Amino acid sequence: MMSEQTIKLIELINEGKTCNEICHILNISNKQLYNNLTILQNKGFHYKRKYYSNGAIVYEPIKSIKKINEFYTSNESSIITDSNELELKVLLISDLHYGNEFERNDLVDRAFNYCIKNDIHIIFLCGDMIDGTFSHVEQDISNVYEQIEHFVKDYPFDKNILTFSVGGNHDENGLRKSGQNIIEILRNYRHDIIISSYNNFFIDTLCCRI
């Protein structure tokens, strides 16, 4: 039997409320919302995520076989822009190597602060989120799952910033060596980090009235 909060959550999704609006109405954190949506997915509910240039996320119910297949196989994503939006500001970062002794999360924090101050809502992260099982230097964290946990927990979060990423060779190495898929983990625990595939990730823009 579903709780009143779960029923309300489903209603808000069907109304097209954004992630932040749902959190405000239900008085829950983004992390709690992500966990609740994972529970709903385990009950058979599936939601396509629509990403907007202002950092918003909208969950769209999936009610057809075609869309279910696309949900699991697509390595493409779209950023939806306003019809009056003439440019899309993004910040590009790469090779964070969480777990490496030379990781610089302080610089990642500075990148987020720069985005907040300059009204940038989109970050492109070009691979190697974790250090994987091979490195040219010492690793502070050698276990792949602990590296992923570190990234999920300590990569900065802002409710108005989306990070679009692709799995690099170190991320892929973690999958091949340990069988742990960072894409699936992020899909469940960090909806603000969008990564659909390793090596290649296609992003297009869709124009509509926000």
C-alpha cells in the first residue's frame, strides 16, 4: 500500500512539476526525492527526465513500450531552452579522478561557485570522474566502489545546476575490473548528473516556451 506522500508525489509528477517544486511542496530534500523515485522504479514506475537550460528537471511518466526501450538504450539527451533564449552558457571541466591523491575537489567547488555567480546552469564534464583501478600516481582510494561513493557524495550539488557527463577510460576501467556501473549508480542517486554512456554522449537542444 502506498503512503500519502508517495501518492502525492505521483500526482505532482503527473502535473509536470519540476524537481525543485516537488521538493518544496513535499518538504523533502533532492536526495530524498531521488530515493523515493528509485523506490517507485522498483515498483514498476518509470520516468523520463527532461532537462532545462535553467537547471530544472521534469519527470515525464513512461507509458509505452517504445519509450521504455529508449529509456534503457539511448545515449542521447536534450537540453530544453526557452524560445527567447539566444545563447546557452556552459562551463567545461574534465578529468576529476576522484580517488587519486591529486584530486582537487576544491577547484570543482570553485567551478560551481563561478557558475552560481555568473548564472550558468549547465556543466559539461568530459570523462574520468573516478580514477578507476589504474593510475600513474598513488591513490588515496583504491577501491572502485569507494571512489564512486566519494564522487556521489562529494561532487558539489546545486539545485539549479545540471552536469552532463560521459564515461571516460578510467570510469570504464572501473566497470570492466569490478563490474560496478557508475552510470546506473548516478541514475539512482544523483539526478543532477546526467551520463548515458561511455566514450560517446550526444546532447542536442530543444526549443520551447519554458
